[in-house]
Amino acid sequence: MVDIVLGFDFGIKRIGIAMGNTLTGQAQPLSVIKAIDNATRFKVIGELIEQWRPARLVVGEPRHPDGAEHDMTLRARRFANQLHGRFDLPVELVDERYSSAVIQAKRGEIIDAKAAAIILQQYFDDHVQSNF
């Protein structure tokens, strides 16, 4: 059975979203949400979940380079908990250190969806042999 998985790069101003499936184990950028308030953010996410029908969600968990937590770590966890509570889907956190750093971006380019794809790809790479 092939499962769709959505990945999220959570940010205060933007949320990058990627999608992939368990057959190919490949992630690709999907979209970026630039919503001001949570109601709008979750409305758009709900529409994507309705469209793609994912089996699970993956959220990047930001940390300092040494692995220590910071303010965004807690915000990303809260976002993951909200996703689980609102959509009743399994949500996994993935260490996202350096996900944005490996993207070659042009000045002013919005890279959030690409970062979400890297986070989701890391999830696939870590889980493809054991669970799929």
C-alpha cells in the first residue's frame, strides 16, 4: 500500500509544505503558506489534507547546531501537536538542523517548501528500510 506523507517547515511568517509517498520515498516541494493568523493557516492545511489524504504528517524540529533546543523548537512542537489534534493524523518530528543551509537560494527567494522537502526526505531516508 502506498501512503502519502506531507512534510512541514514551520515558521512564524511562512510554513513550507512538501509531499511524498512511501512507494518512491521521494519528497518534493508543494507550497508555502503565508498566512497571518492560525485560523487561515489551518484552513489551508485542512484543504491540502483533504486534497492529498496523507497517512501521516512530518514536522521539522529546529535546534541549535549543538542540538540544544530554542524558542522555535517549542513552537514547532506546538504546531505538530495542533496538527495532530485538529486532523487526527500521526505526526512525527524530524531534526531539521541545516535543512535550509543546504539549499542554494537566490536573494529574496522563498525556500520554505524546499526546506520542507529536505525535512520530509530525511524522514523517508531514516524510515524507508525499517517501516515501508
